[in-house]
Amino acid sequence: MTNKIYMIMPDTTLPFDLGLFHNYIKSMYKVGWITTWWHYIPGGLYFVESVYEVNQLYNVLIKHTGSRHIIIMEVNPKNQQGWLPKQAWDWFGSHR
């Protein structure tokens, strides 16, 4: 299996504890569901690298977001543009 980059964005309308969600993303890293992650844009937007398929990640994440809307989408780090800190571009550049 090859690693893929996914964008994860939950609905963060209240009540939503962004700190708990952040800790859950970190715990996914610790147990191997994701191999690395990036979070430079505030508000719940994460980019993660994983060998798992989008449906597998969804099934793990939905347990911690309940009936809240969430999107998990594969992204292509070779096709990008924007205005972000250098660390963000370095992260994307390391996943080309």
C-alpha cells in the first residue's frame, strides 16, 4: 500500500471541542492510523498522511465526531497553490 494525503475537516460549530479533536488526531498518529499530520490553518482543518483508505479513516473518526458533518478527501500534493507559512509548503513538498 502507498501513503496518501487526506484533508480532514469536521463541522466545528458549537458544541465542539477542537482540543479534544486535535488530541484524537495525535492519538491516531501514535497508534499508526496516520504516519504524519499537518495543522497550520486554525479551525479544525488537518492534512494527514496514511496508508489507509478514506472509508477506513472515516469509520475511525466518526466514532469521535458523532453525527457531526465531516469531510475526508484525498488531495494531490503535486497540484497546489496558496499562501501559507514556509513550514506548510515544506510539509507538502516532502509528500510529492
